[in-house]
Amino acid sequence: MRRALPLITTRLLLAAALTQACADRAGSGGDTGAADAASDAGVDSAVDATLDAVLDAAVDAPIDVEASDPDTAGADDVDATADSLVDPADAREPDGDAADDTGGATGDADAASDPLDGSLDADSSAGDTGEPPPLFDMDLIRDTSTIDCRFENARVVTRSLETFDAWDVSFISYEVDEGVLTPIRLRGFAARPRGSAAPLPAVINVHGLGGEATLARVTGPAQLLGYFVIAMTGPGGGSDENGNRSEGRGPSWEGGYRIFDVVRDPRGSWLWSHAVGVMRAITCLDTRSDVDRTRIGVTGFSAGGIATLMTASLDDRVTAAVPLSGTGGWPESASAPRSWFHALLTEAELTTASAEWSTFTTELDPAWLVQHARAPIMMVNGTTDEFFPLVAHMRTFDAIDPAQPKRMSLAANFDHGCYAISGGESAATIEERATLRSEGAQRLWFHHFFGTNSDYAYIPESPTAAVSSAGGLTLVATHIDPGGSALRVASAKLWASVDSAVTFLSADLDVGSGGDHAQVLAVPYSDAAIWFVDVEYTTRALIGPERFSLSTPVHIPAGHVPAVRDITSCLP
């Protein structure tokens, strides 16, 4: 029987939901009132408020729907929460966890119909040879004959005066139950800007733990980038009411055990089926003539960032990837006694000594997988993340093949949901910083590798820095790429923490237009400090210049253990 979720899950999901307003800014110029309100209300009221109240307060960009199918004419306008590619709100527990309650049954008659006819027989057990099936069977994942990809309910939607073609989308993906590979139908949405006759690049926008696909999750990124965008609800999530319920077992199955259901078969983890769903979404896109299959990007927040890293590591159809607040290095994260991974383990009645944790981290941790990635990866993360602290971030970043293009952009004092309560700055300040880095990274990385905007034809090299003592003060030596002809250096800051990465303070650096600089700051030097330099660039456009940031690798003293905020109170 399925165990009821304890209070710790509710608190985790609500804490992360406080960051919804940051995501809602993308492509809409919306306000950030929800996070500010949560901050003012304090810990207790933030925890006790309902998720819908938090999310409704962040609605900022109505989407008007005009049906292009006569059968749907007269549909109501959709008031959808505006959504960014980066999604710091991905902790919403879906209302429609119906598949969990039915034992993971697929439910829909069309889920296992003719397109799958006998294709799973060879993988339903160890087979005649006794050998286990591959962890990721890329031939199966890429097989368009089994995808049964459906684009339905075509309509025209308007967002912030721009129009988009939009569809409800569903396709066949897979999960593994009791060692048996099982077809499931995932549902979501797709959108593309109107007026383009040529095939467009495409981006898969992946939600995090407890999230779901929404129309705004595709129109927001489509507006930001000008691409075809698809978003699917992960297994067991969504609702019939919202038209996005996906089949399968959700992450909350058996009190969250589904995430760690890996001992019999590592493919039993919800994270495995979520990542496979992303790759199957690419297979779905392979069936469309209006998508340029040579230019496919993936991005997502939290567990969506994990799935992004896994997909970039395994699927050579991916051209570029931007994981957001999702990393590998899970054992490094769990080295912190209050890491939020411990909360997930506790809910599942496990510990880091459990066999499930050992298999989970050795088989699925992106820090192991990403060394094989051939897609360029730009990692965006908050400096105080409770799931993915800087030690985990650096473990993952360092594992990426140095021969492959890679960059990072760090949002100081941004985390996985507590910043509005104890971030050390106003929520609005932290949100603005995080939004610049998430949106900026997506523009820079995708436009560059897709060749869709000449402002990003050149990617600056990662900045480098060295910090040392100068008579007890802090000497900072930097090398900063000037940015080429289309970009210029807007600012540079040294960010440092002396409280084990709970909070970061900054000092402005006088770096001019870039190059080599050395500067003594009137700040006491500490060899125990955690620090990095962050450089903001801007395009040279006279109207509406765009910004992004690049960060140096983080200096982390040996033996550092992250001081993670408490999951129930958000206090250090």
C-alpha cells in the first residue's frame, strides 16, 4: 500500500515553490510579488499556505487562446503562469497523481496500442543470455516506430502581444516496474512562434520534482528564444483537469521510494524514466518537418536539470544543454548533514547507508555520466543550493570533458527555495540576479550553438582569478575576455563567503573592458573563504541590450562541508 507523504515533503515542495516568481519573469516582464509576499509572511505562513495560492500570485502573462480547429472554437482564455526555461518553481506536487494511486497502471487504452507491438519482449527480463539489459537502450529510445507522437488540439495563443501555434502533445515513453520495461504515455504541450516557414531549432523544457507541463512552460521559452519548444509532464504527474496527466508511477510513489527504486533494476528510479521521457521527446520531435533536427537543445530546473545532464551525456542528438539548479555529485551533497537529499531518503525510509543510495549514486549520478557528454554544457546554479551545493556543482563541472565547450554562471545567494526567507538580501534582488543568469545562459548557449543570433557568434572564454593576501587585505588578480566585437564587459564582482556558503558578499572589481588586472580590496583576507569571480557581459545593441554572466570555477577550501539551511525552517 502506498505510504502517505509526511510533512517534510509538503515543506520541501512549498519552500521550492516560493521561487516561482523568478521563473515567471521570463519573456513577460512580470513582477515578483509572490516571493516577496512569502518572505514577508515568514516561515510558518509560507509553509502553511497552499501551493495554488503561491502560484496564483505569480501569474503575470495571460495567454489568449484562439482555436484553429473548429471543434475548439470559443475556448476560454487561458490564464497561465508565465514560465521561463529555468524553473525555480519546480517543486509543485501535481494534483493529479492518479497513476500513483492505481499501482502505476497505464490506464489509457491507447498507451500500449499497435505502435509497440511486441517491441518490449526482449527487454522484459534478463533474456536468453542472462545478461541485464543496458541502462539506457538508445536504439529503443530513438525508435520512431514506437513513439506514436500526437500533436492535437491545435490553436493559436497570444502572449505579451506575440502569437504562437500551440498543441497538446503526447507520446509513448517507458518506465520499469519490478524489472519489466513498460510503455507509458506522457503528455504535455508544444508551441512555436507564428510566421516562420523554415524549420526551427527546438528546445525541450524539463520540469523538476513534483512539476508538470503547462502551456506557459512552452510559450515562455518560445518567446525568449524564438524556437519550437516542447514540455512533457514526467511519469505519474499532472492532472486530467489540466490535460497533462502522464501515466506511470510518480516520484512520490511509496512515500518517495520510487526515486530510489534501483536495487532490482537501476531503471526503476523515477529519475531514469524522467530522463528517458526527455529523450523520447526528442524522438517525438524527429517526426516533425517544422523542426530542425540538427539543432536540439535541452534545459530544465532541479530534477529537470539532472535530466538535462543525463540527456546531454547519453543522446548524441543534443546540440547544446543548459542545466539549471540541477547537478550530479550527490555523495558530495549528502556530505552535508542537512542536505535535502537526506529528507528525500528519510521519506523513503532509507539512509546513505542503504543499498538503494549506493546504487542510485553509482548508476545514475550525472557526475559519472557527464564525462561522456558530447553536447556543449553551460551550468547555472545558485551558490547556496540545499540539494546541489557548490561542492556538488564543481564535482559535476570538473567531470565534463575539458575538450568540450563548457561554462558556468553562478547566482549568488540563490538556492532551492529558502532565499525569500533567509537569503541575506531581498528576494527581488536575488530573483533579478538569478533571472539574468538563467535567461542569459539560455540566450548565449543556444543562440551560439544554433547560429541564430550574431550577437552570440563569439562566446567569451571563462574568466580566471587568483586571490591572495596583501598585507592582510585581499589581492585579486583576474584575466577577463573582453568579449569580441559584439559584446562588452559590463561589470565584475568578487563573491566570497566565510560562513560555509550560507551567504555570499560581493566587492566590485575595476576590470575596465577586460584583460589582465590586479586589485587590492579593503577586505580582510581569509584562506578559509569560498570565492569566485562573476563577470557580466552585455550586447552592444542600442535598444534592449541583453546580458549574461560567466563565472570562474569556485575556490573551495579542502575539507569544506556545506552548511545547508534547514528544510523545515529555512534557517542556517
